[in-house]
Amino acid sequence: MLAALVRKIGSSRLVLPEPPLAWILLVVGVLLVAIGTAGVLRVRRRMGEEAEGMLGHLLMRGRGTLSYLIHDYDGQDRGIIFLGLFGRVIGGIVIVWGLAGLIWP
């Protein structure tokens, strides 16, 4: 069954999805990236709320979102946001693999 969904390219070890699976992977990847981005926006908004004045905004601008999430974010949805950030990485890989399956002859 899995052999019907993927194809091997020539004599290489490269395995690409067939077009129906590639489209599904693209949709799933875009959804994962969108969910992760929503989590990042939530954390960045909290960072902006905590910054006081112009100097605070300048100092927060240079700080990374992941660092803030790990050390200072105190929301109850912290675990879900971590999963969303991990989902962004996986979603990006899935999108690239799905596009390769559609583009490669």
C-alpha cells in the first residue's frame, strides 16, 4: 500500500510522494506552519505588552521569541506553543517534500 503512495527516483535512495499524497502533505504542512505562526504571534504580543516605554520595546526587539518563551512566558498555553513551534519545523519539511513530489518528473 505504501508503495502506491511514494516512488523511488532512479537508482538513488530518494523517495518522493505521488501527486495525491503530495497535495495532502502540502495542505497539512501549511496548516502546521499557520498554527505555529499563530503561537509565535501570541508570544510576541505578550512581549510587546510587557515592554514599558520606547526603551523597553527596543530591548525586547533584539530578544528571540524562543528565548522569551522558555524563560519568561508564563501563560498556561506554553506547551501548546512549543508544539506549534515544533510543528512549524515539521510543516516546512513536509511542504518541501510535497513540492518535490509535485515538481520532480
